[in-house]
Amino acid sequence: MSIEIEHIEPTIDTHYSRAMDVVNLLNAGQGDLPDDYWLDRVQRNVHALNHFLTDYDWPEEFDLSPIEAAIAAHEN
């Protein structure tokens, strides 16, 4: 017996929600994370946010300013 798993493409709402999760993570700050771990996390997440902005044709109803602000605040 085989089980088929249907692949469901994420919606643009899902992508936006994920991007905002990353923004919130960056905005929460380093906390008690070691410096090297935090710097790696920032780099990876800023890279991901840049992809979020460029990989999708964002409708105007999505406020991209928090994403842009997080990138600006954390880019090296």
C-alpha cells in the first residue's frame, strides 16, 4: 500500500506571514545568544528577507516596510 502526499504550494499570504516571522525574530534582538550564532542568524535571515522581496510580485495590500526596515537595520 502506498500513500500519496499532495504537495500544496504556499500562498503569497503564507510567504508574507513567514517573512514577518523573520522580521519579528530579528527585531527581538540577540538576547542571550552567543555573538557568532547571532551574526550567522542575522546574515541568513537578511538574505532570506531579500529573497522574499525580490522573488514575488507583491500586491499593494502587503505592507513591505517592516521587511525593508529589518533588512536596513541588520545589513552589514
